[in-house]
Amino acid sequence: MVVFMDLNVCAERSARSLIECAAQLGYSAVAINTTIDLQDKKKEIAPPNLPPALLANPPTVQGRSRPIKILTRLTAIISDHSHGNKLKSAMQSYDIVAVMPKGEKVFQMACNDLEVDIICIDTSQRLPFRMRRPLTNLAVQRGIYFEITYAAGLCDTTMRRYLIGNAITLTQICKGRNIIISSAADNSMRLRSPYDVANLALLFGLSEVEGKATVADNCRAVCLHAESRKTLKGVLRTRLVVNPEEEDEQECKPCPRKKSRLK
């Protein structure tokens, strides 16, 4: 059975009602997002703060007997190379770490160097930089996914135009690979069902299989990438040890001679 996820839910005020709506729509997991602009030096990255009552008694997913899984996510708006060092302090606190680059140089840094799970594309305005295929290919090779959010395009015609234009550009550059679609909804009215989101992906130039993967398989891959990021990376080297006595016996054992045949 397909597991649907929404990895960007802004549930700061009405967390309970929004997550209940996501469970009724068929989402098996949601990520509560915290956005911070690292350009503001006075702001510090705080640890995730979820309501204890919500974690103790999460709503049940529609059509399933299991409760919805609630993850924590941090989205950092970066505009300078120094913001990458500030982001490292929060890598272990949140389940998913994402960045929203505001320039071409920081976009290159996110694709090349940053240990993040998601690169967000601002779909509410014209992109301030040009995405290049070599950089996106490098991010795809590193297991990083690109995110398209649709909530802003539901209320405003101008934002809807930017949403469609930026999404088509991204899907063409990435060739449909490593793309997820999230809501970024702050209330239940801006949340759509997984099948509606998959149909929306057709408008962005994705196929039916690729559209369904943006809310299912690709989201699961993001969670697996986040788990591997939080674990210790290392290499295990093994060596076969031979018993010295058996090794001596093998060396002393004479080789069998071939019988010569007389002609």
C-alpha cells in the first residue's frame, strides 16, 4: 500500500486541527516545519517544540488503523556562505533539514557542500537566480531532493503564475527526478489530498507515475536520507584470519604428481 506524506506543514497555531485534516485526507506522515531566516543575526535556531498532547495522542490515518507519524523539520533561508556553518548546530535536533537559497552562489553551495535533505524553491515569486543542470545533477547524486510548495498559489493569481512557471522550470532541469510536492499550509483550507497533488504534478510536466512519487516514494527517500545523515558515517574493513596451524599444514602438504603415460 502506498504511503503518502506531506513534509511541509506550518502548524504553529492550529497544529491539532491541521494534522487531523491531514490524517483524514490519507497522509500517513507529516513534518511540522519551522522557518528561520539566518540573515537575522539576533535569531538563534531553537530546538523543535511540539505540543506534548499531540505527540501522546496523534490522530488515526483515514483507511488505516495506525496513527499519523509526526516529524520535525527546519527550513533555513540562506543568503550568504557563512550561514552554512550556523546551520550545522541544528542538524541533529530536527528530523528533516531544508534550505531555501536566495542567490546563485548559495544555491551552488547547497548543491555541492551542505548536508541537507531538501532544497526548497520559492514558488511565490520570480526566482532571483538561474538554476543550472550540472548543479541539480550533483544534488541528485548526493541524494538531495527539491521541493515545490503549492499553498501560496491557491489564493493569489500572481503567485499561481509564479508557481506554475517555477515548477515547470525545475521539472525540466531535473528531468522529473528527486522532486517532492508539499503544501506549506498554515490551515486546513490550504491542504489538498495526495491524489489532488499528484494531478497537480501533471500540470508541472510530470508523468502520472512521477506525480504520484512526489507525495509517496520520494518523500520516503527524503526520510531515509535524513536518517542516514544523522547517523555516524564510517567504513568497516574486514580481513580474513587463517589459523597458523592450518596454514603450516597446507604449506607442508606435497602437491600430487601427475602420472605420466607411456606411449
